[in-house]
Amino acid sequence: MTESQQAAATRLAQLEWRWKAFEDLTAVEVYAMLAARSAVFVVEQNCLYGDIDGLDSDAWHLFAFGVGEKRPPLAGYLRVLLPDAADADIRIGRVLTTADFRGIGLGNAMLERSLAHIRAQWPGTPIRLHAQAHLQGFYGAFGFTPVSEIHEEDGIPHVWMRSA
């Protein structure tokens, strides 16, 4: 293992993971979630869209926080929407890693952790996500396959992907 790989593995191992229903989130966690989503999707990706979509209150939220500070920085985040009357699939969305935590394998760790939790809690339920098209290979490594054509959403090519 190179020194760079070792440093990345150490940073990844130091993260604090939190998996919570919306009603269990603290004000600090909600603020961190919304600030990170704005920083990544609106500012970095220059994408103006309605992030506050009314779905967070029914979702489960996975946070990965850095350590060692009074207010630890949010390193990564995603949300999970459970099946409902309109959709029988579990949906993973708003997947992000913040700029200071990229390149350490955090995206892989978040997907591994969330998929293990989903499959343990809701076995046999199909899982779907709306991926940015350039990330098909990343999600494909976790068993997701495209179920739609590539289409534009908020100015960015996307594709629906599903895993049984």
C-alpha cells in the first residue's frame, strides 16, 4: 500500500457514521445536510433546482462526518426513500462527497454501508437510483444496471439504474 493509499484509508477509518430517520436528526445535522447538498449540487455543479422537495421527512439519511473538531465537517451524505403507494422500489438519492473528502474511497464506503443496511432491513426489495450518466460504471460495480435511456435533468445527463 502506498503512502497516499494508507493516508486515504486512515481518513476513511476515522469517519463517524450516522444512519437516521428524519425525525431523529438534530438541527446541526439538517443544516450540514442542506449546506453540503447546496455546495455540491448547486454551486459546484452549477445546477439550479428545488432541493427542498418534501421527501426528506420520509427518508432515512446516512451521514459520514469527519472527526477532531468542535463541529465535525460533513464528509459524505445520501438519503434513502422507502417504498410507498407511488413507488415500490427503495430509492437512493442525493449521494455526495464533499470536496475535502474526495479521493479516499468514501463513495464506495457509503454505497457499501447503505446497501448492506437496506438489504438487511428490507430484503428482496429492488433498489433504484437516478445516477449522473458518467457514474454508470461506479454504480454498476454495486450491481446497478440502467433501466432508462440517458436523459437530461437540470442540465446534467442522468440515467435511472436498478438493482434487484
